[in-house]
Amino acid sequence: MGLSSALASAMSGLRANQAALSIVSSNVANSQTPGYVAQTPNQIEVTTGDFGSTAKTTGVSRDIDSYVQNQLRTETGGSGYADQMANILKQLQSVYGTPGNSGTLENALNDFTSSLQALSTSAGSSSAQRVALGAAQALATQLNVTTKGIQSLRSNVEQDLSTSSQAANAALNQIADINTKLQGLAPTDPSAATLMDQRDQAINALSKYVDVRVTTDGSNQANIYTTTGIQLVGAGLASQFSFASAGALGATSLYNIDPTKSGVGALNIKLPNGSSIDVAGNNVVSSGQIAADLKLRDQTLVQAQNQVDQLAATMSSALSDKTTAGTTVSGPPAGFDIDLAGAQPGNTVNITYTDSTNTQRQVTLVNVTDPTALPLQNATNANPMQIGVNFSNGLSAIAAALNTALPTSHLSFSAAPSPATATTLRVTDDNSGLARVNSASSTKTVSSLTSGGPQLPLFTDGGQALYTGAITGTGSQMTGLAGRIAVNTQLTADPTRLSIYSTSPMTPTGDTTRSDYLYSQLTTSVYSYSPQTGLGSPSQPFTGSVSNFLQQFLSVQANASTQATALQQGQSVVVSTLQAKFNSTSSVNLDSEMSNLIQLQNAYAANAHVMSVVQSMMNTLIQAQG
């Protein structure tokens, strides 16, 4: 190697050292900068002629583990989801209150049933009647308050959807903007490294709100997709979330895929091509805080409202509804006659029959007077199966509708022949021997406080309107009932009706028939509850007393909150572990940087010494030639 080659190698070494020292300096200076990824110089050996070589710095590499980074983003989305679910479900437990304490549904129901029991031991006592009436009012008020609490949480979640959408949009715009700035820059360009750090930070921020999948193309452009395949960012173009709030939500403010029928805020994502997608209706996001908000608003808290509405409805119906068994028809064909007279919208006829496979099935005929609500929808294998019919259309029309709705049941519906009344429906087998009608009954709402029987409309819908379970095109009367339920104003005007159920003849003094009945209906009678409450299934609905149902759904909600908290804690550990693993390779290690600095200083000194020796030798040669 000649002196010129040696000098060139030493000079290139100094230049490489200078570039490396600059990177070490940057690493140390940014050791506490959030999101900064440690950099390493890329150096190659370049051959110069036939002899010798030089070092060349071609850029920098970011010390990043892409696999761990992707895992961290996935789990960050899971953490955002778990945090929001745990937070809201914990607040929901506060709405229900601590079991055993005052100001809870459980305590209010127990106080009411205890007051009815006390009324039976002192029938006719005006003080006992007032206590029972006050307990009923306190129970209704507690249901009202619980509904307000649930709907307040839904409104809060609705507001969070707006806030989270804005935060996600800010991250999307930042990612697209940085993509534009990175166009034309090689990934190893030192000026690109800082931009890529900023882009990674924006993607990490986005992953808190929605699930993300990131791909980087050959031109160093990050393309962001949801796990369902919706593109959020493509090069310099970003999709945008748009949220139109519906304001404060109520129990009847429900999501509908038809925007003209939806009662909640509309969350859409507008793609760069101008098309818009309903985020909730198309399941665009599956994780992150936005996904949690949508599930809470449209499912979890709606189900919680369904539970308290079902409680209010069951209590109301249990005290006001009178069930009358059908009259046996010996046949053949055999069956029952059922009188439909006096049925209110929502009142029912219940039929139990054994089909051709020897399976017992139930059918519930519901009096639906609004044609826009028909046909009623049933879940697969629903038991009982609900069929909506307008009882006021006349027996011929009713029978025809039922025979059409149950074509393979081998049941036959017709008007009962004389001497039955004009409102008597007959249900029998079709005389084929392939079905057997086991029982039939009608359930009607008693509207009078003194009907001669123990039933009375103690609880009403808003103070005066009867609760009958009516179904219309806008939904069921049960929806939101817990927020409207009140004690019958006629009863508050005359509390003696808690004991007096007949005025002709007058209920005897000391008669406990009504108070005994009310107590029994709320504590021992068994009812079937809608699967929409989250208990039971369409084929096997949850059954139990009113108290059983309350305790069951409170237990389910408590377990859900506990599980959500456990998931939140688990996700926190996972994210912390992945973050530590990511930092171990990507963050600046000051010890390593100091070690690199010493090596670079030694290399710098060695190259400088070579240059000094070369200079000395050249001076010697010049002097010798002179």
C-alpha cells in the first residue's frame, strides 16, 4: 500500500468516525425523548484501485424489532378496549349500588315485599297501607333512578365516541402528512429516521382507539388498515371518522342500521375516494377504545336497560294480569276454547302442545293492533314462539292468520261454535293424530282497582296508562318502562285499595286476600324472562321469581365487571412487558453509547496517527529528494 492509499484510508476513517460520533451524540441527546429509536451508522468498505480500501457511511439503521412493535400495537388496542369496558362497567356497579345497602334495587324490592307481608298481618290498617304504598313508590323511584344512571353512562360513551374519533383523525392526518414528507427519502436517510419516529408515535397513538395493521411499501410509505381490511391511510391520503351526536340518550334511543330509524349518534368513516361506511353496522373496528364505546352503547348498556325494564314489566304484569284457563274441548278433534273478550294490546293467549316428534312446544299469541309491527320476529328455536295477531279483527281473520303462521304444527284454529260467544277462539289438533293440545289459557290486564279479584294495576306506565306489554311499529312498551314506571295515581289517592278488591259486595274487614296475593306474586310465583336480558336462551328462557331474576342479573353484571377489571389488569401487564421488550432493543442504552464513543475515539486517534506518520514520511521523502 502506497502512502497516498494509506492517507486516503485514514481520511475516510476519520470521516466515518465523524459521522458515527454525530449519531452517538444524537442518540445520547435523545435518550429521554419519547418515541426516539436508537440509530446505528451503516458503513461499507469501498475498494480504491488495486490496493487499499476506504470506509463509507451510507446512512443509518433504526434499531427496531418490527415483530414486537406490531404485537405492542395490537395489545395497545386491546388495552384501550379493556380500559374503557372496565371503567364503564365499574360505574354501572355504582348505579346498582352495594348489595345490602339502602338506595339499591334489591333493598327497595325487599322493603316492598316486607311491607306487603306486614299488611297481611294487619289487614285494614291504614298505617300499614300507607307504608306499603310508600315502599311501592320508593321501588318505582329506584327503577327510575337506575334507568337515568344507565342512560347517563350511554350518553357519556356517546360523547367519548366523538372525542375518540377526533383523536383518531388527528393521528391519521399526521401519518399521512409524514408519508408525504418521506416520499423520495430512502429509509436509511438520517433525515428520514426522525420522521419515521414521529410516524411510529402517531401509529401507536392511533392503535389505542382502533385496531391497526401496518404495511410499509418500497417507497417507505406506511399503509394502515383495520383488521377487517378497511384502509385508514394510503400513502399521503387519510380516511376520516365523522360522528354526528344524537345528544343525551334515553332508553328508546337505540342503534338501527337504517340511519332514518337510528336513535344514537352516527359514526361513519369517510374514505379518500369519497365513500362513507357505517362503522357500527359494518363492524369496521374490532378493538380499541372506539370498539369498546360502540359495544357499550349499543349492546352492553342496552342489555342492562333491558334487565331493569324486564324487572319493571314483570312486576307490573304479575300484579295486574289475570290468567284464565281455556275450556276443554273433548273432541275429536280435542283442544280448548279461549275467550278473547277484553284483551288489551299486548295481552296474550298461551298454548302448549306436543308435536309429531313427541316434543312439547309453546306458542304465545300476542294481541298486536299496529300492523306495522307485524310479523313478530322470533329467534331460532324460540320457545315460546310468538305470533302477533290483531284480536279485534274477528275470529275468522284470526283463525286464518294462525293457520297460515303454523302450517306444519298440525294445530287447527277456528271460531268456537254456538253456544260460545262471538269472541271465543277454538284451538284443536287437526284430527291427524300428529299433535296434541295440552293446555291453553288467556292472560289479560285488569284495569280496575276493585274488579272483584286480587289483581290490580298497582304499577302503571307513567302514573295512569296501563302496562299491557303492547307492541307497536316503534317498539315494545317494555322498552324504557323502568324509567317511566310509577304507582297508580288512583291508588295513591285511595291506599285502602291495597286491601279492598271488591265494593259489591264489599271486601270484609280484615280480609288479606289481596295483600297475600301481591306478596306471593312477587316472592314465590315463577315467570319466564326474555333472552334479551342476557339470561337464558331462546329455547330455554330463564325462569324464576321476581327476586330470583333481580339477584341473577345483578350477579351477572357484577361478574362482568370483575372479569372486565381482570382483563384490564392482564392487558396492562402484557402491554408493559411488550413495551419493555421493545425498549430493550429500540431505546438508547447509554452504557452502549459510551462504549461506542470510546471505540470511536480510539479509532479516531488511530486514523489521526496514521495521517501523522504518513505526513512525516512524506516530509522525509521530500527532504531526501532535495
